Amino acid sequence: MHVQARMQPSVPTRIVTTATHRAPPIPPPGPSSEPKSVEQVGVPLQLTHDVIPGDNPQTPEKIALGEKLFFDGRLSVDGTVACSTCHDPRRAFTDGRATSIGVDGRIGQRNSPTIMNALYNKTQFWDGRAATLEQQAALPMINPSEMGQPTLDAVVAGIASDAQYTDAFQRVFGRAPNITDVTRAIAAYERTQIAYDTPFDHFIAGETNAIGDDAKRGWQLFNTRGRCNKCHALTDTKLDPTNFTDNDFHNIGVNIVRHDVVALARQAEKLLASGELPEVDRAAIQSDLSVLGRFLVTKKQPDTAAFKTPDIRNVLVTAPYFHDGSQQTLWDVMDHYNKGAGLRDPWLDQDIQPLALTENEIDDMVAFMASLTTPEYAELGRTELARQRSQALVSRPQRDTKRAFGPKPVQPKPPSP
Ligand code: HEC
Ligand code: HEC
């Protein structure tokens, strides 16, 4: 690994690259990248209709154009990186890495989330810095550690030099390519990536034998002693299997003690005073300020190291986990929650506390999460569950049974401003 220190006008970036200085080969489209039907068991039909913006209706030609753009390396500065580089449809639109690799083999600070069901997100990115899929799509194009383009005009110029593209934009939007329409087409394609029809969805729909007894017990724990529904549901009083997220941000204690968060927050307040989105984007992907999470967007102290609650459909096949890819298996995730996570973390969410779950109960929760795998990844899911299980048999770095069965530790007070 090569580390270069580089001063940008404002945010100090620390760029690490792979030894090869190259991004991995661009994943091609395939059966798992095709637009999905809304005729799946569990799809919230009204919501799926309501999240389509009025100024960007879905049409088959626009979706096809968006799919072509999603897999096209020409959106990047040197042709080597496409959206699919980090959102590979063979891995439920993730990249299987702790943090993603962009142009010149530059390694970013954040784990690539799936784009499946992202149409339902109230905000995009782990810190919610983008409001819509359209707004989100432009940022990786000009992030120096992702697609590396100098400007969005350069992106458009690359596309407009291809007659097939100019024809397609003319047909779909009635004009030459421009960045608004590029992001609209990509967003329209992303809104076809609907993930339901899992064994769990069949169970909720009344097929009692669609999931095993272990997964059924896991679902019960999810909503009771596991406390998962406090955040991974819209309400914690009603069983809600729609999207497994409250669309909110929480500090759940992921790796915060490794960093001098207070000093970083002071730095961020100064450096990001303008609040410009590309600036915040670079801070999140390219600098140590990344750990500040939602604070980068709001500059409010309680948002320090708070991240968005992710949907967990297909979570089995999208390892590693959390915003920094720091956990390898679903057993590690469970150990993190079971011990009540983050000691010495003044901003830890009050709903994170020791859970006193037994080993059998942890296995049940993993079985429940495994039942959230969509049909196209069923086989990958079986391989992945076996891989994670055998890894968990030899390594459980987060397991701390004493803390899991102990009292809730006293939480330190936030430092005075
Ligand atoms: C170099 C890797 C890389 C490339 C290229 C890339 N992404 Fe991402 N993507 C990421 C990472 C990492 C995140 C999370 C970053 C964060 O939250 O700060 C992300 C987040 C997202 C999200 C937000 C999902 C959510 O649940 O919040 C969407 C949508 C998305 N990317 C779509 C795209 C599109 C469209 C493109 C192409 C224009 C693209 N990405 C290119 C790595 C990449
Ligand atoms: C206080 C709110 C809260 C509670 C309670 C909670 N979660 Fe989370 N969960 C989050 C947030 C926020 C993240 C993202 C954190 C990060 O990446 O730093 C997350 C991430 C995850 C992930 C990783 C997803 C991915 O794609 O990386 C899994 C799996 C998960 N939670 C499952 C659970 C389970 C199971 C429980 C109950 C034992 C639970 N969560 C309880 C808020 C919560």
C-alpha cells in the first residue's frame, strides 16, 4: 500500500492506493442487473409508486439508457471505473471490500452500500448528504478517489462524443446529453432494483414454512430482547417488515474510540464552513473526517459518528459490514450489538445496550437475517452463510460475553463545546 499526503485547498486528504494503482475490472451487466418486477411478494406497491419523482417518470427507454450508463467506464476520467465497479450486480450491487477502490487504485474510507431498495431511502449515503438518487449520482463522478472526473462537463463531453448516446438522449429527453438527464436516467435504472420476494417475505405473507424455526425465533428476538426494531423499523411498537430502517441516523459505536473525534470535529467545523456538497463528499470518501458521519452534514454535536440505519434485505451477501466495512460476518455484527458496543463513546445511542443474548439466540438472529436474501442470490447466500459460519467458528473478535451479560456501563458526558 502506498500513502500519499496531499493538501487540497480545504479538506486535507489522505489517499491510500492499491499496490497495482488500478481499479478491478468493470463488472458487466448480466441476469442479476435486469430491472425487477414489482410483482414480488412483499413489495410495498403504494410506496413504490409514491417515491418516483414527478419530474423523472420511469420509461423503459430511459431505464435502458440508465443501465448502459451504470456499467460504462467512460463516466470516469480514464475509462477504468463504472458505477458497477463498486456496485456489482453479482454481489447484490456491492463490491465485497471493506472500503471501495476507484481510479488509480485509490481506496476510499467508506463501505459500498447496495443500491437495491435505495429508491425507498429518505436520504442517500451513510451520512445522508444527498437528498435524492439524482443528486447522489453526480458525486462519485467528480470524487477524485472514485471516478475522478475534473468536472461534470467533462462527464457529459465523454458521453456526447458517442452517437449511440446522443441518439438515445434525443429519444428519451428530446435534447443533447446534459448532466441533469444523465443522473435522471441512472436514477430511473436504480429505481428498478427492488428487492423483496425473500423467504421472509413469503413467511410474512402467510407461508408458515417459508423460513425455519430458527429464523422465526430470530424475528421474535429482533422485535423484543434484541432491540433491533428500535432503529431497523419505522415504529418500535408495530411489527414492520417493510424496509428495516427508521430513515434516521444513530451512533452505534462503530470504531469511534480509534479516533480523536473531538479534534476532528473542530477541524470539520472550520474546513467545511461553506457546506458545499462536493466538499463534504471529499471529506467523507477521502479524509479522516469520514468517521464524523452525520456531523459532516449537520455540524451538530449529537450527530457525531452517527450513520444512517441501513435496510438489511440481502445483508447476508453484502459483507463486510458497517459504514467502514469493519465487521466480517453477521456473527461479528451480533457480537457488537450483544456487548452494547462502544465504551468511552459519549454520543452512543441510548438504544445500544448489553443484550444478554445466548449463543443459540445469536445463531437464530443470523438465521433470520439470512432469510432476507432475494431469490437471485439464494445460491450465493448458501455459500456465504457457510463461509461466515466457518469463519465465526475460528474467529469472533467482537465477542465479549462478560459485557453482554453485564450491566450497562456508565456513558461519559460529551465534551463541552
Ligand atoms: C469507487 C467506488 C464507487 C463508485 C465508482 C460509485 N460508488 Fe456509489 N457508493 C460507493 C460508496 C463507498 C458509497 C457510500 C459512501 C458514503 O456513504 O459516504 C456509495 C453510495 C452510493 C449510493 C447510496 C446508497 C445508500 O443506501 O445510501 C448510491 C445510490 C450509489 N452509491 C450509486 C452510485 C452510482 C449511480 C454510481 C455511478 C455514477 C456510483 N455509485 C459510483 C462507492 C462507489
Ligand atoms: C440505535 C439504533 C440501532 C439498533 C438498536 C440496531 N441497529 Fe443495526 N444499524 C444501525 C445503524 C445506524 C447502522 C449503520 C452503522 C454504521 O455503519 O456505523 C446499522 C447497521 C446494521 C447492520 C450492517 C448492515 C450493513 O449493510 O453494513 C446490520 C446487519 C444490523 N445493523 C443489524 C442489526 C440487528 C440484528 C440489530 C439488533 C440486534 C440492530 N441492528 C440494532 C442502527 C441500529
